[in-house]
Amino acid sequence: MPNLFPSSLPLVVHKLTLLRSITTEPRKFRELVREIATLLTYEATLDLATQTKPVTTPLAKMVGVELNEQVGLVPILRAGLGMVEGVWELLPTAEVWHIGLFRDERTLKPVEYYNKLPVEPTVSVCLVLDPMLATGGSAVATVDILKRWGVKKIKFIGIIGAPEGIALMQQAHPAVPIHLAAVDERLNEHGYILPGLGDAGDRQFGTG
Ligand code: PRP
Ligand code: URA
């Protein structure tokens, strides 16, 4: 599929197996979410723009390189929160703009409850963070919000995606690259990803 990037990094697939396990308790689960987010960020930022920058080493002057993008991290509350620290490991100056959405349990449609984006965009590229791309409703709604905000370059970084959610994103936002640790089989009748990892928010925060 165009613009779909499932990771094949050995560290990612190894950590994902630990993350999936029902025996992994919240502390370890949070650590793994953070670490996988860091590894996926490496893959998702390979095409960030750069520009030259003079630098003085202890021995000489030279022309180095710096990033030429202002990056915004957009975690979808709650579960996306756990990915922020991992992405910040590599992009410590990134701004963080939270979007609060929850899935209505009956309709599975996203319901917006938090959005404090300023009027004008303050970043040139947004990385949307959410471990689970299930029906795709939450991701599509978040990208809708960011496009209305005026951001042109948007990428989605998740951990597990279902074919249904990937298809919805690619239909609604075909230019948005989707970076994942894995693509799973399907959704169950409650909209949960199979085999998946269960409820990513509950497993991070010890709820449910
Ligand atoms: C989960 C997950 C995504 C959403 C994915 O959040 O973190 O945001 O479901 O489902 P979708 O692709 O079908 O929209 P949830 O609504 O359970 O909220 P939470 O993070 O607060 O637990
Ligand atoms: N949200 C989750 O946390 N897990 C799923 O499998 C689907 C949506």
C-alpha cells in the first residue's frame, strides 16, 4: 500500500511481542511504548528537511547541517501520551499539541473533548501519535483538525494498525504516511484489533 510503512527493525518487532503479552504489567508496557515510539520516530523522520549551519569544533570551523523543520507532536489522548517521551528523545525541541478524542463505545465514532490549538499553526510538520489505528476514526478526525489548522506536512506514527483503519486513513488522507510497528489481521465485533494488545490506554494507565 502506498504511504504505509510497517517497521521491520528487529528491535521493534521484538519489543512489540513483549508489549502484546497479557503478562506485561503497566510499568513495562509504558517503557515499551516509549521505546517503540523512539524507534519508529527514526524511521518516520528520514525525510525531514535540513539546511547547512556553520559550526566551530574545538579544532576548526566547518559547515554542518541542522533540521529545517519545526516539528509538532500531536498525541491523541489518552493513549498517545505514552509515545511523547519516546519521540522527544530524538526531537527534544518539538512542540506538543494534545488532541482529546475518545471512541463512543456504541458507534465507535470519535468524540472530541480537548483541543487548544492556537489560531495560526506554529509548526511545519506534525507527527500524530496514537498506538492504535483501529477503525481509523480517531486518526482521520485528528488529521482533519490539523489540516484545518493549516499544517501541510502530517505523518501518523502508531504501533498497531488494522487493515480497516489503514484503508480509512488512506481514503481520507492519502498523502499522510502511516508508520507502524505492525499491521494486524482485523477488528473484532467491538472494534478492537486482533490479535492486537488490548486497550492501549487502559494498559498504560492501569485502568479498566
Ligand atoms: C483508542 C486508541 C485510539 C482509538 C483508536 O482510544 O488510543 O485513539 O481508540 O480507535 P479508532 O481507530 O477506532 O478510532 P480510546 O478511544 O479507547 O481512548 P483512550 O486513549 O482515552 O483510552
Ligand atoms: N483502541 C485500543 O486501545 N485497542 C484496540 O484494539 C482498538 C482501539
